[in-house]
Amino acid sequence: MKPELAWNLGRLVLVTAAIVAAVLFIYTPWHTYDSPRECMIEEIRLGLDLCGGIMLTLEVQIDPDKIVTADERQKTVERVLSVLERRINALGLTEPQIAQVGDTRISVQLPGTTDPQQARQLVGSTALLEFRKVVKAGTPGETPTTEEFDEEVLPGYLCDRSPADCVQYVVKKEPLMTGDILSKAEVRINPNPGQGGGAILVALTLNESGARQFRDVILQLKAEQDPIAIVLDRVVYSAPVVAKSLQDEARRKAAINEAVITGQFTPEEARLLAAILSAGALPAEIVIKQESIVGPTLGRDSIEKGLTASLIAGLAVMLFMVVYYRWSGMVANFTLLTNLIVLLGILAGFKATLTLPGIAGIILLVGMGVDSSVLIFERMREELRLGKVARAAIDAGYQRALTTIWDSHVTTLITSLILFVFGTGPIRGFATTLSVGVLVNLFTVLLGTRLIFEFVKMRKVERLSI
């Protein structure tokens, strides 16, 4: 086999493999889903601006007396990021994006989320879990009081949701236990609903030291008389009376490794509570500085307009290329289609998120692909005007245009990398799509388009339709 033929066959295999792999990453036939997934088109994830959702800007409140150096401040922010990621992932929200922006600020994007109250509680809750002794439980609508310095009044979790059912509690300020004892929390079906408990509960699994500590606390209380309040961020979620069976178990065993939180929880409230508890407490207080909500209607409108603009632009460019460059224009159109397929395959394969600025980057990619083809074709025309045969014109066209193509793509890549490093949110989405698009365009121009012309050369065509 001639070296030239072997080289061209290698190019053909590489280009074909790239196209096939891209299509497989986009459609993933090995994955099956029973129902449509929010914020997804096949395996391409859509950003907040395309599917709607909530974007929050948070600021970590750094205590200057406790955290002095820049390194300590950065470590605190990183721990906050880690806790937020665990909370959001445990709740199963669709493709969240969490990133540090600036020194102490964090950007949280929750595509597909429609409940701002849930979002605020999820990311804004400190998750300080305490077990406190109940001195007195009020009745719905009553506000109990206390004059003891070691006691305080805390509201129940229903006070925000249903004031008519609001019960407040007088509890001891000093906690019997804190959230350090917790290993994990999960939602379960309540086997004994009633008596203030709903159909579901949140089960707490305690760590080894916490299980022993919980057993000691149970033995300190009076069975069937003393309630114990489970308090999260100064809100009482449950205040069950210590059952005699539980105290008997504490006398028999050296440790009790489970506790439960019961109440009239909705499934969403229970899942949110379990996610917050499982992720642990934040190492510092955070404040919501900015909140914006993108409705799904605006997202759908953005998708439709973006796709329409891309389709019109693409068809207009492809028609122009065919009219102006004839058969060679069809080769350029092949480059454009290959660019788009491979680019979308890469976005799907690397779980990147497509945003409205990302669609703008795709449209810009179409222009860059056409620009590269025009440079090559015009060089070929110049060589043909000088009387060179098609084979020589093809070689000269690529050689003379290559430097210009490299320069334009490298400068664009540098610019997009700068945007990615220093930009945030939509700017990063644009920079990501543009960076990947530049590399894909180089691949298709230098391998895909060139491959077609190489086979033209092998057939020793005398005239070139350009």
C-alpha cells in the first residue's frame, strides 16, 4: 500500500471514529430512561438560562477574630463549598453549578428548581443540630414565656408554614447533644403514624460516640414525661416524649445508634431536612446577597429563539457556500456539520452545560469554520488562475492558508481561555463552547476537509469545481 493511501485511510478512520463517538455520546443508546429528564436534550445538559431555575449569590461571613490569614479564609470557603455540594447532590437537584466567585462569594445555580423558599433553606441553613430538654410546650396560637436565664422560647417548624398550627416551646439553652453525633440522615416510612407524626419520618443514624452519648441522655430523662426537642437552626422540628421502651433499651445496651424526627412533613420537606442534616453544618454563616429566578417559559423562549437563529444562520451560510464555491462549497458544508456534531458530542461526553451564550459560541463556530474554508478556497483559486493543475492548487492552497488559520485560531483560543479563567456564569459558558469549538474546527479543517481533497488528488482530477 502506498504511504499516501495509508495516510489518507488513517485520516478517514480518525474522522469517522470522531463522528460516531460524538453521536453515541449525544444519544447514549446504552442508557434508557422511563420518563423525560428536566433540563436535558438527549445527553446535553441545559443551563439555568435555557431551562429556568434559581441563581443565588452567597457571601461567607468570615469572623476576623477567628480567621486571620488568607489561607484560613480560603479553606473556610472551600469547606462551605463542600457542604453545599453534598446538600444539593443529596437532594438530587438537576445539574447544579456551584463555584467560588471572588474572595468570599459563592455562586449557586439550580436549573429546574422552582421553589425559592426551598433553595434559600437548602443553601442558607447553617444546619446547627441540637438536642435540648423541653421545659414546656405551648398550645397552637399561644406564645409561652419564661423568666429563667437558662431557658428560651423557640418556634416549631410549622410556624412559618401554618401560623394556626404554630406551637412554640420553652427549652433549655444548654443542649444535651449537638450534630457532631450524627453519621447520616434518611427519609423512611413511619411505621406508627399518628400522635403528631405523619406518614414519613427522618431517621438519624448516630456515630459510635454519639450512640453512647444518646444512651446516657435517655437515662437522664423521665420516661413518658420528659420531651426532648430536636432543634435545627433554632427551630424545633420534633419534640417527642421519651418512651419507656426506649429507656428500657438504654438500660440494656451500652449504646443507641438511632433516633428519629417525626412531624407532619411533606415528602419534599423530609428530603430537604435529611439532605441538610446528612451534609453537616456549615463552618461559617452565609448570607444571600443576590437572588434571581428564571422562569421555564423564558427558558423555552430562549431555546426556541436560539435554535431558530442558529438554523437560519447555518442554512444561509451553507447556501452561500454552495452557490459561490459550487462543489467545494459542499465540502465546506460537510466541515460545518462535522463541527457541530463533534462539538455537541464533546459537550455531552464531558457533562458540560449548554447555555444561551454557549449557543452564541456555536454560531460563532459556524463563522470560524466558513472563514477557514474561504481562506483555503481563495488560495486555491489564486493557484488555479496562475495555471496550476488541480493537484498542485490543492497543496498550495492548504500550505499558504495554514499559517493564517493557525494564527486566527490560536489568538481566539487564548482570548476564550482568558474569559474562562476570569469570567463567571454565562461568560464561562461562552468561553467553554468557543474553546472546544476552536479545537474541533482545527480538527475538521486539517483532517476532515483535507481528507476529501486528498481523495480528489488521488483520482487525478484535472479541473476543480471551485
